[in-house]
Amino acid sequence: MTALFVIILLFALILMGFPIGFALMITATIAMAVQGIDVIMVPIQMYSGTNSVVLLAIPFFILMGELMGATSISERLINLASALVGWVRGGLSHVNVVTSMFMAEMSGSAVADAAVMSKIFVPNMERQGYPRTFAAAITATSATLGIIIPPSIPMVLYGVATNTSIKDLFIAGIVPGIILGGSFMATSYVFARREGHPVDSSFKLSRLGKAFVGAFVPLLIPVLVVGGLIAGLVTPTEAAAVGTLAALLFGFVMKRDLTFTKLGEILVTTVRQTSVVMMIIAGSAVLGQFLANERIPQIIATGLTGLTDNPLLLTLLINVFLLFLGMFLHASAAIIIVVPMLMPVAQQIGIDPVHFGVIVCLNLGIGQQTPPVASVLLTVCSTTGLKIEEVMGYCKWFILAMFVTLMIVTFTPATAIWFK
């Protein structure tokens, strides 16, 4: 009963508008007091939950994404994407998706990608005759690629929470990310044929070559980050630091489109975003400890396996559970609190931990587009001045494409763990 009260209190605070990090901390403190544990243990547990060298990768990935948006890196990647797919019907929407795939290789955060992309693509697409709501929908959903294609901040958190190889998780996200990007482009093409969306530009090999040369150095950054990690040359934190250094050198030395004033603004933004994530992690660590003391993981595992012993049905139930949680919890909180509860069930029915990590990220990616939390969709709506209900008319079809991708990846493990 105590655990049920705590969970209800957490959701009540979130629905009341409390920042998720504070809601977790308040709930955790009350839970500890109810259990008779000295509340002095709360800050100790918070510190313990964030005291990990691997978590240093998070501010570096956030900083790398901010540098990408502040320099000409994003412009060069957009030019390359336009040369690659701009000739297809509905060209600019495809350029949007492909650019998100490129940017996902540097950012690791869907919210950060959405903030950058919405300022660039939504006005440009509207000028070319696309409905503003369609432009916002494709921008929001394609930003989800930022947590699937490596590097991915949620995958870092999953690796820390479950002691799973972050290198393997990054490799596992590549193919599902490509499938997800393809599903977005297919959905966009259907709307392009139905609504008469224009072609962005004709295909020219010379233009593609010029765009590739311009984007060559930016494309080397994810090669350094992910390639170095896969090769075992660097740790996740070191990989993020190398990528950040490469982005700084590109902005300051090679192209000189980065100033110290702009860098100061970027650092402030990075600190703010990192603080939000770390507050959530700290609060989740305390609440997670309470739930573990209450044996909630074992109760959930027993409850799920008591419903059915069919592995396929159990897998579907896990997905439904994650989809529901994603609608209310931030991805960081969901991973730290919920994944340790579901991991025993996943392992019991034979789901590989790496494969399960991709499934979790896809589910939570859908949650980033669905109210009431809908962090990515809210970011795009706040930038464009649109209401969620206006954008959902188109967004629901892209969410359906995400769900189809989730089912493909869930029931075709080879899409994620082909390398094992």
C-alpha cells in the first residue's frame, strides 16, 4: 500500500506541473520518511546515484549537440541531406528526416535536436507550401532519432542502470535508427502524394559531391565518437569528450564561425540541460532504492508472469507498460526507476539486455511525442507557436510509423543484435 501511495503521489505531482526532478525528490523523501528511514539518507543516495564517471558523457554529448547547432555544421549537413534526397516528392520533409539522422550522430538528445531543427525547417517548409502543422509533426517525430542512432543519452543511462555495455548499445541502435528514419520518409511520401508537396531540388551529382566535401569534416566527428568507442580505443565519456573537442576545433579553428561570446551562451545552456537530467537521475536513484526496498521489481515480475507464460504475450505486455509510462515519465526517470524492475522479466523470457535496451529507447521515444509529457513535441510547439492538438492530426501517423518500427525491432532481434 505504501508503494502504491508513493506512485500515486509522484504522478499527482507531475500532473500538477512540478518539474519531474523535484517531483521525484519530494516523493522519495516522503517515501523514506514513511519507511522510518532517516531523511539524511536522501542526499547521500542522490549523490551515490549520480557519482558515476560514465554519466560525465551526458554533459559532453549535450555540449557537442549545442556546438553543432551554433556552428555551420548543421547547415552543411542540411545541404548534404538536400543533395541526397531533395529530389524525391516531398523533398524537404525527407531532407528533414535525413538531417535528423546525421545530427543524431552528434547530439544524443531528441529535445536538443528538436529545438535546433524546428527553428530551421518549419519556417522553410511553410514557405515552400507545406502545412505548418505537418512541418512541425515531421520535425518533432524525426528528432526522436536522436535517442536511437548513437550516441544516445538514454542508452548511456540504460547502460549505467543495467550494467550493459554502452558500446554494444550504440552499435545496436544503428539499424533500428535507419529503419525508423525510413518509416518516417515513407509516411512523408504518402502525404506528399496525397497533398501535392513539392520537390525540393533536382538531383545533380556535382551538387552532391560539393555538399559531401562541405560536410566531410562534420561527418568525421561521429566517426571519431562512435568509431573510437566501437574499436575499443576510448570509453563512452572519452568518446564524448573527443567529439566535443572536434566540434570546438571545427568552430574555432577551421571555419571560425564560433566566438567566445557564443561559446559562453552555449556553456550556460549546456549546464542548464545537464542540471535537469542530473536532477532527474538523482531523484530517480532515491525513489528506485525505495521501490527496491519494497520489493516492487519482484512483485511486478511475479504479476506479469502470473498473467501468462507465453513469451510473445509477455513481450507485448512489457511494451504496453513502457508505452504507458513514457506518456507520463521523462525518459531518464523511466530508465532509472522502471528498467531494473522489468529486466528480470525480460531475461526470463530470453530477451538479450542489449536488445531490450533498444526496445526501451523506442518505447520512450514514442512517449516523447505523446501527451501529457511529450517533451519533444512540446519543444517544437513552443518554438513554432502551435498547439499540440493542431500538430497531432499529422503526428499520430508518424507515431504509428514509430509503433510499427517498434514491433519490427521487438520481434526481429537480429535488427538490433546482428553483431553478436
